[in-house]
Amino acid sequence: MSPRIRDITQALPPEYADKLFSAREEGKTEDQLRQIAADGLARMYFRADNSRAHGLGVEFTDVERLDIEL
């Protein structure tokens, strides 16, 4: 399956916000921060809070825009 552009509005579980803030404070790279966000999106959006598509691989690449609300 080839990648495609998606417009996603998705709340992530609080533990992913904690992971992102901690990783940022620890000086993690953009790629590492992007992987944390991808893991959260994979869980909530693509796998419906881990209720389906368990083996689906998700990559968070070529991001044009990212808005985060707290």
C-alpha cells in the first residue's frame, strides 16, 4: 500500500503528551519526537485505541503542518 496524505484531528492519550514533553526536555531529536507522535496516532486513529489493525505499521513522514492543543 502506498502512502497518502491525511488530514487528521485526533486526541492522543495523556501518556503520549507526557512522553513528548519528557523527550523534548531530554533533548531528543525531531525524528524521535515524531516517532512518539506516530505511535500515539497509530494507536488511536489507525488502530482505534488498539481494537483493530494490530499489525499495521504507521510512519509519520513529510508532515506539512502540525497543530497541537493542550
